[in-house]
Amino acid sequence: MLEPSELVRFREDHRMPFVVCGDPACAVYRRYGLQRGGVLQVFRWRSLRPYVVAGGRGMRAAWSARGDDLLQLGGDFLVDPAGRLRMAYYSEAPDDRPATAQLLAAITGER
């Protein structure tokens, strides 16, 4: 979990035009029903390969020493300005993300 100052820097570095929030107690994760994965589910080759490739290029992985839960799975949620949930995608692995077309359909309201 990033510290508040790190979240500000992350948002600025990535030019995000929206609010970025931290959730150190994982309350939002629990509220949306996000689960923890198993070791083989999280540490599979497809998830680890980018780190192996980067290591081969001399880059070092920034493993967290803050007690982050490496087995916590994420998700992607689109909430409209009125606070209505428009899309919920529950990741089955760290590298599992919704397709761009799925996100765009949720944004535009198309099926």
C-alpha cells in the first residue's frame, strides 16, 4: 500500500485526471467482495514473467517490505458520478484485467 505522499506522486506521474484513494485497511476490497488468491493462482508464470524479464535486464523488483498482502486479488470497478456501480470485474490473478472493449462498453452504456 502506498503512503499518501506516494499516491499523490503516482497520480501526478501517470497524469490521472481523477481521484486516487488509498485503502490500507482493505475496507473497500472487503465491501466489493474481493478475495485472496492461492499461492499457485497468484505466483503463476504469466504473472511472474515480467519480473523475470526485467531482472534479466538488470532491473530490480520493488517487493514491498510494508506487510502488503501479496495474495490479495484486485478488481476493476466503474462508478458513475451519481455513485452507481456500472461495472464490476473480479480478477482471478494479478495479471487478469478486463478487456478495453468491456471497459468502453461499461462507460458508454453499450452492451
